[in-house]
Amino acid sequence: MNQILEVKSVSKSFGNLVANKDISFNVNKGEVLAILGENGAGKTTLMNILFGHYMPDNGEIIFKNQSIKFGNTGNSISLGIGMVHQHFTLADNLTVLENIIIGQNSLFNITLSKKESKEKLNTLIEKFGLPINPDAMVSDLSVSQKQRLEILKTLYQDCELLILDEPTAALTPQETESLFKTVRKMVIEGLSVILISHKLNEVLSISNRIIVLRNGKIAGEKITNHADYKSLASLIVGKEVSYPKKKKNTPKGEFLRAENIFYRTEIDLDVKIKNLNLNLFGGEILGIAGVAGNGQQNLAKLLAGHAKPTDGKIFMEENEVNLFTPKNFMDLGIAYIPEDRNKDGLIGDMSIWENTIMTEIENQNISNKFGFINDTFSKEKAERICEINDVRLQSINQPARLLSGGNVQKLLIGRWLNRNPKIIIACQPTRGLDEGAIAAVHKMLLEARENGNAILIIGEDLDELISLSDKISVIYNGQLSAPLYTDNLDKLKIGMMMSGEGFGND
Amino acid sequence: MINFRLEERENKSFWMNVIAPFIAIFIALLISCFLILLAGVSPLESYKELLIGSFGSRNAIAETLSRATPLILTGLAASIAFKAKFWNIGAEGQLYAGALAVTFFGTGLIELPTILMIPFLFLVGAVAGGLLLLPLVLLKNYYKVDEVVTTLLTNFIVILLVSYLLEGPWKDPMSLGWPQGASVIDQGVLPQIVARTRLHLGFIFSIFFAVLIWILLSRHIVGYQIKAVGFNPSAASHSGLPVLKTILIVALLSGGMAGMAGVTETAGLKGYLTLDLSPGFGYAGIAVAMLAGLHPLGVIASGIFLASIYVGADAMSRSMNVPSYLADVIVAITVLCVLVSLVLIQFKVKLLGSSK
């Protein structure tokens, strides 16, 4: 077959972290190559090297018999490599057409012929089945339309190798199917596609060949026709991971009740919360399922005291809550594990011990009545918390940003558990973690449940939610369904509810 | 073209932090040599004159330290604020607010014995500086108004207010027509600490506050909160730290330090408020803080260093006939060199060979 790209023993490390080690593979003309791997396996780093964002420490990449100049995206683009990033790189205040020509010519160029560009664009739209209005403002486009535009942008620049980084993450099943149709057309036209994903089913349906990355190294390579779900899964993880099992538990009394909550703000990205009712019981996990962006963030903010409902009441153990501050909710016994642990959880530039005692700063042993901090006691306390929760570290004094994602999450959950909270609000507690850390987080949450905590988990992975939760409610467009017990749960029904079935139109 | 890349150092040594500013200052002086050469005189001679002018005699040392006094205080003001990523560049206005407070309370309105009068003047000066900053913090917190803009513009408002008061209602009738305020009463004047020089008690106060701020920032819960809010306000609030309260404390401390610089100048150096009370001490304080890496004890050293350049450059310009503006140039180059050195402490430069 006709080889278009050859990667020769590429390695890349960031400080001590080896992101890619000795990676070699090739891509043929007219082929879809899927790159699979967990978060942190090195997929994105590898693609950023290919596209010219990063400089590899060593190795060589040959594209169309030409060596790629590293660290120069302009060079990669002009050679014919295009990349559609997971987070789009579009200018919202320009039209579709302007976004396409923005990198090619200056928009202030008087001689710029938009007409010619438009003709070329329309041909591409026809040829690859990517319907879009060239004169529409990008800010008015939907997520899938924006993605189409990103693909068109690369095609317009005569790309021959297209890199798609997690393209289906924000798409509905129908949109995914239409994207794959386009990919098939592109392959027939002789283009090559590298697809980065962690969704096994999609990879099996669209790719010709699969490469699995693990810990920065190639763990295996398979022809898609000879691959199956199970063998790929074990290749990705590298070992069998045992997940803790949920035990039978009898729920205790009601810890928290939210009554007819409404919430909206003018400057809000998330949807409004409408007439939401919710009860949390001790020793029970309530899972909140839903497609991202249906009000989950606001729900979490409301229950953790980061926002005040515009209407409605929250009761904790039958007492109405009147003061909506994070501090007050903490004092009432709420522990909040935020979705973005690096932005809202950890302070990376402070030491591990300083981060660990952050929620305990008012403890009399940590700061005395004049407000002076007792370093010795604080460090011992931090050591203890880290040890109990299996946070792996070299020194308690090192900056917290050196911890891996799993250890960060164990530290964050651990320091909250140390306060003996009554209620735990966990948003996407396992997002982006490796399988071992996921199992550890599950264990921590299930243990807290056995100790009688009331727990709310907001998640996107339905299977994970079902395995952890006692009950599941679905959130859709700011409305919350009544809870369903997870024993004998109809998964199909939950899926339908996630796309809005059973909810009124506002 | 030479390709290079910055890589974070894995173990940052403590000594590198201490030595780096000195190397940076040395390099800055080397660069400044060229400018002195352009002025047509010998750099070595000039630096000698500069050194003699700033440290060469009892009087010179006293003059340098008395110039360092307001610089240390405004340097502390910038250090505290910048630690919390609150970009207070209004120390100049806060300094004048402190001076106004001293003139209001200290020229006869309130009379106390010296031992109480001096702390009282420092207190009202600090409160005035802090209160000036407070509404700006609230504007930032509730309406997201950028503090760089508001603190800078407040400087002009305060300075024009001073100008109005000194030309009008507060003008001292005994001043023979000069725009200056009434003299601070004798009990409020900061006494000399070296006889027959201008060095006054304010210098001791500035050292005392630097130590106090250092203890507060490194050992106290307030310092911990300032650090947390400065690095990541969102995470701090998610962990239950009082973010707004912390920023308010920062504003009061920062404005307070700058206000006290106004106290030392009004009640110490001059004895009364004038329009030229500060030749930009508020802005120079930013350079002092940067030079010190925002460390309160470092502020003492860098304040004295900057003062010595300013004082010494005057002497240099007199005897070598070079413009005294060289002092500003030397200070600016020094700050730039120190900032570069801070980057090099954090990161090492890895050469990647020249590209094709």
C-alpha cells in the first residue's frame, strides 16, 4: 500500500513525565487509523507532535517522503496535515467563510477575493457532504456544525492527513453517524484519517487499523477486522482491574431536601434550574445522569452553597438553610468535590501539606487563637490524611501540581472525608483518571456510603453511575426526574430520558 | 536562528534565589556602563562617585536610609497586594491620602503626648491609605472593574485634591505664599535618630513593619489565605476560605503601608504637606517589590538599594556632570535584569541547536 506518514521512534517527556516513548507507526493512503488509550496514555501529545505543536526529544516523522519540521504548525499545515482539536479553534465573531480564509490571507487585504474562496468552499461542501452556510456567523453554529467547519478548514488547506481528536465527545448518535459518513467519503477520495478516541465501539465501526497506547508506549496494534471489544479493553488497561462492589445497605434518615428550586442568572453558561426537587438520605448514593450541559453545574453549585436559588428552599436535617455561602454549607456538613479538580480543587503552586489542611484551617490545632499556623502539627496531619487515602508522593513539601490526577483526587476526597461530612456532592469524580485510580475513588465513595454519608454523584458515564448508585435521577434542560431504583433498572429508558423523553417543554 | 526551550528546574536551590538578584544587579550595572560611556565619562569613576554619594559618609548613609524609608513602605504595599494578585498600582495616591490624614489630624486638631501622637499619626495615615483602596476592591469584586485602571486613576484624583487643598483651604498662612500645609505639631514630628541628619524614626518603623508583614505572610493564617487566593481564588473558595475577606485585608494592609509612607514623609522628613512630597515613591515601590521577589525582608534590602542609586546618582551627576536621570535608567535596567533572573531561577534554558 501507499504509505503517506511514517513515525520513527518518537519520544517526548515533560520533566520527569514520559509522555511518549519510542513510538513508531505508519499511516497508509486512504486509511482510517484509530489511536486508542486512556486519558494520559499520550495520545494527544503524540498528535501535537505530528501537527507541530510540540518538539519531540528525539525521533523523526516522515510525511510524503519529507521530514517534518518540528514545532512549526505552519509547516505541518502547508505539507498537508490538518487537525481538528477537541476544543475548537474558531473565531466566534467571524463568518464561516472568514474563518476558513483567516489563516491564508489577511482579512484586511483589499484584493482578497471572497468569491473565489466561496466557490472552492461550496465545492468541498458538496463533495464531502458537510452542509453549512458559508455566510453564517460562527457564534450561531451548533457544536456539530462547528466541527464541520473545522474539517472544512483543513480540507480547504488541501490537507491529505486529517487528525480528529475525540471528535464524537460532544455529538449525539445521529451526528456521529453523519460525521463517520464524511470520514468514509474522505477515505474514498484518497485522504488518510487518524482518529483519536476512547470509545471502543466507534473505533471498531469506522477504522481500518487500531493502535493502542498505554503509558506513552505502543501496547499493541490490530487490524480492525480481527479485533474485538474485550481484547482491546484489556490492551488499553494492561491488566484486569477489580472494582469494588456495592454492598446492601439500609438507608438512614433524610439529610438534605431541596424543594421547588429555581435558579437563573444573566451571566450563566449553564441552563436554568426549573422546579427542582431532591432528597438525599444517609447511607445512600443518588446518581444524576444526563448529557453534559443540562444544568448539572448549577445543581452542584446550589447544593454546595456557591449559588443562591432564585426561588425554593433547601433543608438540611429539617432545618431550612438561609445563608448560601460555601463556608456555611461546609459547616453544615457538606463536602463538595468539584468537576475541575485542578481549577477548583487544588492550588498547584502551594505545597501538598498546605493543600491538605486547607479545609481544616480553622482547626484549633492547626491555627492557634492568634491565627498563627502550627507547621509541625499541620504537616503531621497532612501526612496522616495522605497515608490513609493512599496519596502517593515523594514529600509533603513538594508543590501539589506534581501529583498525578488520581492522587490529586484521592487527596481532595480524603481531606473532605477527614472533616466527617454528612453529605458528599461529587461532580464527575473519576473523569480523566486511570482505571486504578477510578477503582480507588469508587472505593472511597462506597465506604463513605457504608459509613452513613448521603452522597450525590453527577456523572456522564451511565454504566459507572448505575454500578455505584442506589437511585438515579435524570437531569434534562434544568429539570430533574423522580429517582429510579438501580436494581432492575431499564437502561434504555434512562437513555431516552437523557434525550428529553418524559420532560415537559419548559 | 538559535532554538531554545525553557524547562522547569526540578530542584530549585535556596541559594540561587538569594544570589540571583545580586548577579542581576551586577549585569544591570554593566549594561548601564555603556550609557555612562555615551555621556562621555568614565563608568568606574562615576560608580565610585555614586557609591561615595550614597554610602561614603555618615551623612550620605543617613540620607540614603531616610530616602529608603518611604520606598520600603510602598515596596511592602506592592508586595502584599501582588502576592494576592491584586494589582494595586495606586500607592502614590494612598501615600498622599496618608499625608492628608496627618495634616488633618496632626496640625493641631488633636494633641497627644509624643508617645501616643506618633503611633496615632501612623494609624490615621494607614487607615486613610487603606480606606482609599477599599471601594476599589469592592468595585472589582462586584462589578469586575479592573483594579489596575481604578488604582492608577485614583492617584490623579488624590493628587489633584492635595493640590486644591494646598492652594486653597489648607494653605498655611505662614508659608509666604508657597502651596504647603500647616506644620505638624511638635509632639507629632518624628525625631531624628542620627544627630544633625535627616534620618528620622520613620526608618525604624519601616523596618518594624517589614518584619511584621514577613511574620504575617509566612506564619499566619492571613498569609496562608493571601497565598491561596493569589494562586487560585476559585479553589480557595471551594475549600471554604473567605476570598472576599482576604482581599479586603490585603487592600487594608497594602493601602495602609502606602499611607504610612505618606506619614513618614509628612511628619518625618518635611514636617508639613507639600505638592512635591513624593517624587514617585508609590511607583518606585513596585520596582522595590519586584526586585525583592515580593519578599518583605527583601524589600528592606531593595528599598535601601534603590534609595542609594537615587541619592548616589545626585552626587554622581554633580561631580561627573552626567544627567541624574541615569538613576532612573539604572533602576529600570536593574528591575528588568532581576525579572529575567527570576525566570532563570524557575527554568533552565535548553539549547536545541540551530534550526535549518
